[in-house]
Amino acid sequence: PSNGPDEFSLVGDSQLICIDDNKWSNSPPQCKVVKCEYPVVEHGRMVSGIKNKYSYQATVLFECLPGFYLNGSNPVFCGGNSTWEPEMPKCIRGFKPTYPTKPPVSKYPGYPEPSDRLTLEDFEELGIILATNYSAL
């Protein structure tokens, strides 16, 4: 969807500095029309950034419908080449798989030995596990 004239955007560094050997610090910016397509994520919906037109650096945020989980970058923004960056996320059916990020806190799950030193990170991880298991009930 599009309403009104297309806007020109300054794409690139807005400030250049003359450095050694009479060179500029970067390539000069360009004034150009940047238009990204209306963003759609199958089995998902936009939760912020909703508008009629998407020009340079417009940002959108998605969430997935119940029974799906988000895989990929969120949010995404309209880049200088009229493409969404990074690549659009996908909504995948099911629940997001979880993978252990570190070995168990103890040889006896649920019963740390007195000699085991627990860190704040261990308690945070245990809290997340308990909260996850509790919400599944």
C-alpha cells in the first residue's frame, strides 16, 4: 500500500572526513528512494512499526500466532537496497526447542552436593527451568 509521494533518503554516512593521502573516510552518501515491500511473516503478525509505506530504516517487530515460534531476527529494518535486513524471520509450527547450554549443576539433578558452588547464573537457569515447567502444568 502506498499513499503520497515517495521520500528520498540519505543512504550512507552523512559526514565525511578528509584523511591521509587526500582520501575521504568513506564513499559519499546517495539520495535515493528506498521502498521495502509490505512485510509479511506467514503464521505471524506485526506488533509494531505498522504503516502504509516502508522507507529507509523503517523498523518492524513480529510475533507468531499460537502454536508457532519465531526463528530468525526480530526486529528487521528497511535497508538501503530496498530489502528487509536481516532476513525476515519465520514462524515455525511447534514449540521452540531448548538446548542445554552447560552441564548439569550436579551429578544428582535436583540435589546439589554441598561441595558444589552455585553461581547466580545457576540460580537464574534453575528459575527459568522451574518457570518453564510450572507454566507447562
